[in-house]
Amino acid sequence: MSSSARRLAPLLPLLLLGCKIATIRPIESQEGDTNGAATFDAARHVEALWAADVPEALAGAVELSDFLPALASDADAAGARWGRREGTGPYHVVVRGRGQVTGVDTASRMGIASLEVATSEATETVRLQIGPVLRGTSIRDALPTVSFDQFVNQIQFADVANELNARVEREVVGDLDREALAGKTVRFAGMATLGEPPLTITPVRLEVGEGP
């Protein structure tokens, strides 16, 4: 043993007494187990949202006849007044309205209906997602009771958005006769993310009537 090693040897027990041994353990899930990503049940979580949070959000939806002129005048001000966002992301709004279908695009499974909506100032065009496949996270992101910090990770957060879309695909647009929509009047309520016009809405309630 070298002379330096012999000098350090008596000090080792004292050094070890000052050390703590750390144990690495997984982040606990909302259900209280240690494998949250594997056991999180997005369908059960969305069941609760669908029963209470979604109807509550729709009850406070802004009328498109009021929102669209404000959006055209000052998008940031309209978003701040009626929408919500996390950080510096886009605003997400809950809207309702009535419009006449002027066109239907079913070239892909992410079908879109173009609507003319009357406002106090003019007639505006919006787009309505009609499926059978929906895209985006507008439903999740517009709900005031849902935020990323409620979940263990990004996967759970994404699963909630996907399950909300799947619920609409099954229960709102699943039986929709897309080929017969043109020229008809629809009433709807749903969510939209502010961005490039025209406004694209994911419906959570949808009623199809006859012509104008």
C-alpha cells in the first residue's frame, strides 16, 4: 500500500458516515401505483370528463355570431376573452352555432364540411370536422378542467385527447350521412383551436336539419 493510501485509510469510515444512499423509484401514477404510464385508463378518465366536464364547458360556449366578428377584428383579444391556453400556445375556445353546409370534402377519412354562418356583420365561413376520423387536440385543450400537470407524462395527456376524439367519432359523427350533408342546416357545439382561418371546429354536439 502506498504512503498516501495508508494516510487515507483511517478517514474512510468517517467519510462514509456522511454519505446517503439514494434509492431510485418510479413516479407514482394518479391511481397510486408505481407504473402510471402502463396502468392509466384513458377511457375511464374520459368517461368522467364526458359526463360532467364536457357538458359544463358546452353550457358556457360562445355563440359564433358573436365570436367570429371579434375574431376577425382582433384574434388575440377574442382568444383572451373567450378561450384558454397553456403558456404561450394558441387559444382554444368552446363555441356553438348554426350554419348551412356549402361543401363536403370526404377525399380522406378526416372529412370536413364547410359552413356559412350568419353574424351581425356578414356571413362567415367555418369548417366542421365530420370524420369518420378526427384530428387535433382541441376538445382536450379547450376544457378548463384539464391541464398537463394532472398527468404523469405526455403519453397520458395524449391518450386523453385521442380518447375524447374517439368518443366523438363513435357517438357524434359515427352515423352521419356525409354524402347528404350539402345544402342542409346544422346546429352544433364544440371546440376549436385558433390559427389560420377559416376556424375549424370539432363538434361534440351535432344536429342535422333540412335546408335553410
